[in-house]
Amino acid sequence: MISAVDTNVLLDVLMADERFMADSKSLLDEARSEGALVICEVVYAELACAFADRSRLRRFLQSTGIRLVPSTEADPGMAGEAWRMQLSRAQRTTSAVRIAADYMIGAHALGHADRLLTRDVGFYRACYPGLALNWETAAN
């Protein structure tokens, strides 16, 4: 089982978030016991703010067994399509528009993992209905 990890789950643990740290750590520990943990370039970039330098970030990833898996050409294309659909929906409703990075995380997870570990389940479920989230089984 390959689990892609969203930035919010990792930052919960790294920043010792009082509200979410225990749940996020449990989610990561269980997923790690079931297989591989991966992140995309966007998550890597967002994590970089939590470290004084990249060598510390690399050591964190190595110590946790989290691998950076490069995106393919299909990933940003899929992200752009999902973003376009969201922008279209936002014009018809009062929903907030998200940034492209969020769509890249979902598209990457769909192409490179069996599920995405995230606290943002509602957003990813709406944009990527075929993407398994946390402990769901894949819809495909």
C-alpha cells in the first residue's frame, strides 16, 4: 500500500499542533506500517518552511521513510483540469477558490499512490472522486 501524504498531516506532527498532532501521527504510523509513504514536489516545497535548511529536511524524510516521487507530465495536466472545473463551480457559487498547489497534491496522489493522507478530505473528495482518502479503499 502506497500512501501519499498531504502537507497538513506532516506539519501537524512537525509543528506539534495541539489539535491535530496525535491524530496525524497515528495516521502516519499506521500508514507506514502498511507500506510506503510518498510526497510530491509541492509537499516538499511546503515542508521546507519547517526546516532551517534542506539537509535537515532530507534527514527528516530519510528518518521517516518518506520518499519524494517526481511528478509525471500527466500530473499537472490533471491538476489543471480539476482546477478549471473548480473555478467554473466557484463562478456559480460562493465557494472559495483554491490554489494550484492543492490540485497538484491530489493529482500526484491519484497517479502515484493508493490513497492520500490528508485532513482536507472534503476538498479532495470533491475534486478527485476516484482518489481514496485516508482509510478508504480506491473507488476504481
